[in-house]
Amino acid sequence: MNGRPLSLEEKFEIAVAWGFDALELRPRGDGEFARRLPELRRAVKNGVCLPTGCIEMAHFIGAFDRELREDAVAQLASILRVMGELRGLDARCGVGTVTPTAWGMFSTRLPPFTPPRSQAEDREVLLDALARLAKVANECGTTLLLEPLNRYETHMVNTLGEAADLLCEVGSPALGVCADTYHMNIEEARPLAALREHAALIKHVQLSDSNRLEPGAGHVDFAGYLEVLHEVGYKGDLAWESRLSGVAAECLPMSVEHVRARLPRG
């Protein structure tokens, strides 16, 4: 707009016109998200709905290097505190923050195939980070959402069951699972059964088609997913997290209609 970046208020106005109800934030590390607090406060006070954030950081809680892990925990804690503040302004906002265990760090499906840390060590590292972050999330009145990624993006936590297993061991209500239909399409042998089995821990759902494009641009059975979510009483948001098959103003409204047409009646 006139060569300047759009404000959150302007982005929200466009999103609503396309059929969306809220914006999912992309919190970055290095304190960047905390520096955005004045902008975020203003947007919430102006009616912008910001329920969730999906982090964009250089390293994550499952990093092999201890210093990087500790920095990831510190950055996530800062992000959770910001989300908690937004929730204090509007209960629709700051509901949860999505993180994977790692992204692009290692895959056992690609050379050299054998990671430098054992599965037991992976588990110990993740449980420690999740327990500490759960305490922060609980104090802030928000939720940390663990997202399983596919086997080519991380060697840790690829399925809903693996995520649920970790969260059950930590045992905090401030933790939840984020189910992403793109990763489920790759990793879950029976994705709808997995949704049913772990419904109690699924607190956020991200939609993306089989080719990582917007819903409707691939072959994922969204009617099936939406029916199961309805059956289990899912009350959370459905967030579009995808690349686009064309111009946003054209393909995103069509994608919203594609999903709405498949929502269960009643």
C-alpha cells in the first residue's frame, strides 16, 4: 500500500474480506517479537484477532548444541510472555504458540542417516525444555503447542502420537499438540484415527494440502478431517499455513470456500 508495509489492522481487514476470522502471527527470535509489543497491543485494542503464533527461529528446543537449545528456550519463553500479555487484553488473542522440536536440523531419511544423539538423549532434551516452557506458559495464561513435522524436516516427533507421548509425561495443561494436515498426510498411516486418538491434546490445527499449497490445491480429504474434528468436539482454530498456488487475493478466498463447503452441518 503506497510502497509501505501493511499494518496488522490493514492485513486483518483484507483477511476478513477473504473469509478469515483471525491472523496467525509469525514470532521471530532474538527478541524481535517482544519489540513488536506496542504494535501488537495497538492491533488488539483495534479489534484485530491474534489467537496464535507459529514461530520462525534459526534454532529450536531440540538443537544438538546446548547453547542453541538454551537460547531457543529463552526466546520461546519471551514469545510466550508476549502472547500472555495479548491474552490479557482480549481472551480471543494469545491463545497459543506453535513450535516444532527442530526444523531442517537432521533427517534419518537423508545422509548421513545416523544422528549425533541417541533417541533417549533426544527425549531427555525435549522433556527438559517442554517442562520449563510449560511453567512459563502456565504463568502467562497461554499454551505452548508442539507440532510434529515430517521425517524429511526433523528426525524427532513426526506423529501426533509421538508428540502426545512427550506431553503426557510432562503432564502440564499449558501444553498442547498442533496437528498439521500436510505433515499428517506424510506421516500418519491413519490420519483420521490419529486425530480421534489424540483429540484431548490437540489444541490447534493448521491446514495445508498434500503439496503444501492452500487447502483445495491438492488431494487432502478435508471433509474427513473436519468431520472428525466436529465429532471430537474440537473448539480451537483452523489456521492456513501453506504456500500459495497463485495470487493470494484469488486463491485464498477460493480456499476458504473450499473448506467451508466441507464443514459438517449442525
